Amino acid sequence: MNEITTYYLELTSPSLLNDKNESKGLEIYESEIKQFQFNRFLYQLVGEAWEWFDKLSWSNDQWKAYAENDNLRTWVAYFKGSPAGYYELQQQKDGDVEIAYFGLAPKFIGQGFGGYLLSQAIKTAWDLEGTKRVWVHTCTLDHPSALINYKARGMQIYRVETEQKD
């Protein structure tokens, strides 16, 4: 059995963001035309190395219901024309916005893009109408720098859960 710890982090005011504003050539665009297949591709591209397997068994209908829902928006980061990473923002009740998925493709890790991409995700979340809190969760299966990046941007841990997995 493996022990997995999940960290829940939040930012309760846009003024608490410790912005990293150097893009290093990374360009970010909203994927305004929703295509569930693209979200599935990004999920696999970024998540494969971190065992993001929970949605791999989803049917096309499940992916479509998730990715093409009005409360979910997707932004893709490109470097020199290649998809380098992405983030999904899910607007929830009471002004909460979850960074549902966030990450870089393996070839782009370690190039200084993560802080900028996360800063953009957080700023974008605060720009959505009615946002009162931005939150995310990460776990010990994610890249070792994930938790460090969230905290470096000013996010605070508000809950920690540990469970045993086979």
C-alpha cells in the first residue's frame, strides 16, 4: 500500500497573489471552442507522468459532459507552437473557482514556466465574474514542485487528507 497525501489550497483575495510575470516566451490562449477531445488530449499529455488515470476510462459522452459544460473553461499554454501545458477553471457555487487541472507537459518542466502559468491561471480565475475564492488540490503523486509553486504564488493550505492506496 502507498500513502497519498492531498493538499487543498486557496487564495481568498487577488491581492494575495505573488505574481510571477516573466513568460519566458510562453503564450496562453483560451480554448474558446469547446472540444472534449482536446481536453482529453491535454489531460493525457500533462497527466500521464503523474498517474492521472481517473478519467481515462471515461466514454466520449462523459468527456463531453465534463469538458463542454458551461461552468468549465480551458486555457492552453504554447511554446514555439507546441502545447506546453494547460489549466481548466471550473466555476462553482458561492463564488468558488477551482483550478480543476493545471500542469505542464513533460518536455516543458524545469524551464521556469510553471510559476508564470499558475499566476495566469489565478489571475484569470479572479477575472471571472463573481469570484470570491480560488482553490486547487494537489497530492504527493504530482510533481514535487507542484505544492511549492502553489504556495509560492500565495495560496494557503486549508485542508490535508491522507489515505492508503493499493
